[in-house]
Amino acid sequence: MVSMAVDIVLQEKSTSVIMNSFAVIVICALFQSVYALGLEDHIPNFDNFNLNDIIKSRTVFDNYMNCFLDKDKCSKGGELLKGIVLDTIKTNCKTCTEAQRNIGKTIVRYLMDNKVDLWDEIKAKYVPR
């Protein structure tokens, strides 16, 4: 009888160890998948961002502005830049990295100095009154 009780306890512990081991394996697999997909850093590195590359191409610039103003679909890069610009406008980029903060300020400054009509449109859309 005691032997049977010991066997039951050992089976329960064995099942618990197996379940815990399985959970650890699943968690490790999820972390590996996230790493393999590059999702651990979903915000790209903006160290080499060059606003002049966007400004040089009227089409590219217009696409970004249409994205910012919700006039057209956004590319992934457009969504990211839109988020940075909006964060710059609304919170002075409090949640941004240093590189993102510099980009946001550069874009806002460029619009204020060179594209006043677009800046006024963006401001009207996003700046609370």
C-alpha cells in the first residue's frame, strides 16, 4: 500500500516535471521565433536616416505626406515615421530614442521652414486646440 502511494506521488511529480519542462521548451521556442523573425527590435535603427533622400524625390516625399495626413496608405517606413512625427508634435518625442527624436525634430523643422502649407495641414489634424 505504501509502495503504491509512493508510486502515485512519483508519477504526479514526474508529470509535473514533464509539464514544467514542456512549458520551458515552448517559451524558449517562442523567444527563438521572435529573435529569428527580428521582432525583438521592431523599431529600426535610424542612425543613418537622411531626410534629403526623402526630399529629393517628390514622389517619395508626397507619399510620406499623404501617409501623415491619412490621404493614402502608409508603407511600413511611413507608419514608423508618422508615429515619430506625431510623437514629436504631441509629446516632444518623450518615448523616442535619441535618433528618433532627432528625426522627428528634423522633419517638423523642415516642414515648418519649407512646407508651411503642409505643416499647417498636419498641425490642424494633430495639434489639439
